[in-house]
Amino acid sequence: MMSQPVPPPPEVAARKTVRTFAFASFLNDMGSDMIAPIWPLFVTSVLGANMTVLGLVDGLGEAIVSISQALSGYASDRLRKRKVFVWTGYVCAALSRFGYAITHTWPLLIPFKVLDRAGKMRGSPRDAIIADVSTDANRGTNFGVLRMMDNLGAFTGIIVALLVIGWLGSSERVLRTMFACAAIPTAVGIVLVLLLVKEAAQDRRLYKGFSLAHLDRNFAVFLFLSAVFSLGAFSYSLLLLYATRMGLKTSTVPFLYLVFTAVATMSSLPFGRLADRIGRKAVMLMAFGLWALTTASLLALQVVPVNYLSITVPFVMFGLHKGAWEPVHKTFVAELAPPEFRASTLGAFQMIVGLCALPSSLVAGYLWDSYGKFAPLSISLGLTLAATVMLLFVRERRRA
């Protein structure tokens, strides 16, 4: 009689799941950021679109991200399936990059951009799996590992893009080839998820799904303060623009991008571990404080000499903010949410924060044009202070 294979202990299976998602995320982000530096050049120079079209395509993409995460989280909890949304999301990302490579007019970019951003459906179900296989003692660490590998993949992708462009130039043929090659790492990630992630058996009854009634007032306060903070936390693009308007050469922009990506990569795991030791709320307060230091250091450039050192400080602070904020807020949300509705709650949270982030950069740009480049920084500081005060009233769930 053949003996049945002995399943690995739960902690071993959990580590394998986290590592698999981490490597898949590294590969996908490497492919994504291989094309991030050349995306504006491709859309405007190769396809002949203007800046309005570029903004339209990118804005549409961000809206799709927010909606896709909410819908996939809801469907994942309702169907009690997680893994299928993860690998399907990676398939969408890989196919979109092939689509970019063969597009010859900008209107055809739109369906591929929608497909690309719809691939973010993987986020909420994947985060729910990680939250489910983690314990109170290592949940922050596991999200820190995932975020570290995200950022490391982005850093690697940027380096690859800069090396290829520096070696081969930025001709149309080179750009199209890079878009096609960017799909390869994601395809490898798909295989890893399909072969190595084993989804736990679930009750196959169809659940009614998530509703706001499942959330308590404590989580509602956290959601509201996160939305307030997101309204003031404008994108890194404006930070890079601040650097160029301070007199630095445009050629230094990729260096600054690499600085904050490298700092975020190195700090994500330590902040995740710190959250497991001293609590999620304390690290969240640090994240808000680091964003305040980012904006304050840019404001200080009005009175201090502008040089490479002084302009690098805000990007170091921004990288530390990302390293603290991104893994820990997911941990916080996963623990405040009812366990059976984790994917729905994570998706709804990402949707609301994402939709608030859309007008954030728009309003920051308007304030810049109307009242000067330091007006958005002052507003952002005020919103960050308000979010910090509200966070003091959020009760952290008692951990085992």
C-alpha cells in the first residue's frame, strides 16, 4: 500500500507561500519598472500623443487600479477563492506589455492600459492570503518582505532600463523590444504562483459578501484618516518636479528616483519587523512623521542652499515614509477587518485611498500654478497633522 505524502507543517507552508509571492512580485515589478522610465517617451515621441493624452491614459489607469482591487476583493470573499485572482492578474499584466509593443496609435493604448491596470486585481486576494497564513507575531514582517521585494524589483527594473537605453539608445525598435521583454519576468512569476502556492481548502458555499455593516466605528475612523492623508500625499512625480525647479539638471532625476526606491527597499522589512515588536499604530505614526519631514525639508529649501545633498534629503525621507507606510497599513487593515472579509476590506480600503490619491496630485498641481510651488507642501503638512491626530483615537487590536 502506497503511503500518503505528509503535508509540510503549517509554518513551513506559510513561509513558502510568502516567499513565492515575494519572488513573483519582484519579477513583476522588475518588468513593470523596465518600461516606467520610457513610458512617457514612448507615448509622446513614438505614438505622437500630447501631454493631455498622456495624463488621460495614466489617470484612467489609476482609476482602474482602485476599482479592480475592490471588485476582486469582494469576489474573492464571496466565492472563497484567492489564488485564481492572483495569477489572472499577472496574466493581464504580461499580455498588456505585449500589447504596448505592437501598438502604433495612441487610442489603441487605452484597452491595453485598462488590461494592465486590471491586473492589479491580484493585490487584495494576495494580501488576504498573506494575512491568513501569518500570525500576530510575524504579519508585519511578512508584509514587509513582500514590500521589500516589490521595491527591489522596481529598483532592478530601473537599472536595467537605464543600462539598455545607455547602451542601445532610445530608438523606436529598442523601446518596443523593451516592452515585449518586460512581459517575460511576469510570465515566470505566473508559473511560480501556479506551481508553488497551495490554496487552503475553503467552504464552497456562496457567501453573501462584504458590506459596510461588517466594519466597526474603529475601522471607519482609520479609513477616514487614511483618505485625509492620501488627499495630501501627492505622487513622487511632483517631488521630482520640485527637484528640477530648484535648479538641478534633468539628468539627475533618475538618480533621485533610484534614491527613494533604494531607501524604500532597504527599510520595508525593518519597519515591518518593528511593527511586530512595538505595534502597528506606532509605526503608522512614524510613517506620517516621515512624510511631514519630507514636505518640511522641501519647504526648507527656500532658506538653505540648494545642492545635491540638500535636495537628496527629501527623497531619503520619502523612501523611509514608503518603507514604513506600505507594509504596515496593510497589516493594520488586515487585522482590523473581520477575517472572513479580509480581501473585501483590503480592496475597499485600496479603492478609497486610491480614488483620494487621484485628486491629490491634481489639486497639488493647481495650487502650484495658482499660489506657487510651496503651497501644496503647506496644505499637505496640515492634512498630515489632521490624520496623525485622528490616528491617536484608533484602537489597535490586541495581538496574541
